[in-house]
Amino acid sequence: MALAGNMKLSTFITIAACVGALGVTGTVLFWPEPEPEPEPEPPTHPETSATLTPPTEGASPSVQPSAQVRGVDQDILSWAGKHLGEPKKKDVTSGKPYKINVYQDEGSATANRAKVDLDRDDTWDIKITYGDPITQQLSTNDDEVYDVEVFWDGTAWVAEGAEPSVEETAVAALPEELSWMGKNLGVPKIKDATKGKPYKINVYQDEGHATANRAKVDQDRDDKWDVKISYTDPPTRQVSSNDDEVYDVEETWDGSAWVSN
């Protein structure tokens, strides 16, 4: 009787061991393998990946006249109205995928032109003239044959004769005293930035500021400052209504006009 009991016990242990082994094997055989994690996408360059617009047929995507403001456009525009302190600044965008040379030719009080090599192949793709308006000539085939000419309308490069939108017209109408906002002057002060005009504007970039932070306006060149501008957000100005440097009016730029505080 004891022997039969022992045999039953041993048989049970054997069966249990087999079942256990089969369970482990089944787990190994039928447990679904984890799905592999997707490989990360290769990084893209911030200056080139999100800023180019689809090219028109036969044109380079890097030089589309209708492209939205790109990093290269911001760099081009940032030199307008700046006194370089030397005839030429070479490769002012060192470390970026494009190269810009800026020039201040003899007789010019500020930078008057620039050249852009979009892909650093030692061929100039764009020639800039810092006039009113700023214009650029484009070599769409990257061969220094400049077959497209566009101008800056305040928000985009557009062809001559193009009709600006209402929004573009408002931006283009930005008063001249605000045109230095956001610009790194490269010097503490630009004196008489409107030389040759009936009014005088001095622009300042005080110590600790990365861009111009204030300006003063002499509206009639009588050596009295009629307006003091602060390049804050939003810009503000103080006005001497009696032309006596007593500033009795304060106004804020609302995006289209100066309004009293």
C-alpha cells in the first residue's frame, strides 16, 4: 500500500516536472517578441530644412523669390543700415551652410551691398543692394548669371510690379525710426543715420544690449531732439510737442500707428 502510494507520488512529481518544463518551453516558443524600436530619423540642419519652399520648375529651391523669410534672409537684412567700420566683412555667417560677404564702399555711410554663396561652392548665388527698397539679383542656375531680380517689400522678396497684401503694406509702412529694431549695430551709436534727409536720427546700442535699444529724432535739424524712442515690446516714444526737449507726450506703437498712452 505504501509502495503504491510512493509510486503515485513519484508519478505525480514526474508529470508535474514535465508539465512545468513544457510550460516554460511554451512560454519561450510562443511569447511574442517585442517589436523593434524605430530608428531615429537623421537630424536636419535648422537653417535649411524648414525654410525652403518647393521649387518652381527649372529653379533652384534655395533661391525662390517667393520663399518665406529664411535664416539666410534674416542674416541678409540684418546688415541694412549698419556702419561696418571697414570696407568689407568677409564670411559674416562663418559656421553656417551659406556664406555672406558685406561691403561698405567708399562714400557710403553704412553697408551698401552684399553677396551670398548659398552652398559654399565659391560661386555667388545672390547679389544684394541695400537701397530703398533692398533688392537682390539671383542666379537660379548657380552660375553667377543673375536672371531674377526681386525686392524686399517688408515681409518677403517679391518681383517688381507685384501687388502687396494689406498686411505687407502695413509692415512696409513701418516708420523709419523703428527700422533699426532688432538690428545689431556693431557699434554703440550710429550718428545721423538719415544723412541727406530733412530730419536726423541717431540710433544707439547701449552696453549690455545685443541689438539697438533706443533712438532720438531731430525732425527739423535744429539741434534739438524732438522724439526719444525706446525699442521695447511694444516700442514707445516720448515727444516734445513744443520742440524744447521737454517731453510732454508719451505714445506706444500698436503695430500700425503711434497712440497716446
